[in-house]
Amino acid sequence: MTVPAQAAPASSTLASSVAAAEDTQAVTCGNAYWPHGNYDTGSGKVTVSSAAVHTGPYGACTTVGSVSQGTTVYYDCYVVNDYGNTWTWIRDGNGSSLGWIYDAYLDDNGATVGC
């Protein structure tokens, strides 16, 4: 599911601005600080051309891949980061864990069950 980075469409300008603002602050990433489990049975589709998947629920956390527009991802749960933004831990169609994705990049705003 990894695709080359592309410019985000105009509709994701606000979401990109929020994620970029998070990049400027010191953040905590990783599963030790942001534990998750498979609590949500939902799924959704990515709405931007290429949505980054991170090791933590911040744009500044390490990017481990990306998911292309229109791809269905499956939800484990969501968290609210220190900026008040929600992020969902996602899996692919084979059940493999992928990482955290910013909920504004999902057609239904992500998981409905908290971690």
C-alpha cells in the first residue's frame, strides 16, 4: 500500500495545516506511550491522495508508510493527542497492523471506539 508522496488535494488543506502545526512541537511517539488494541469493527476509506501512517498520533512521529486514496482500512481504536486531534490505529485488508493515521484523512473520521 505504500505509494510515493503526492501533493494533497485542496480539500485536505486544513488537515494538512493541523498536521504540519503538530510537526513543530516536541511529541511522544511509539506504542509504549500510545497503546492500542482491536476494539473497533469499523472501516473507512482514505480521502487524500496519499495519507501517511505514523508510529504515534502526531505528524511529527516517524512515517512508516502511506495509504493511497480510496483504499479501505480497518480500525482498531482512536486516541486524542495533546492538540485535541483524533488519530486511528489502522490495519490493512489482511489484518496486518499499519499504524496511526490522522482521522481527517478518513471518509468517516476514523474509529468510534477509544483505545
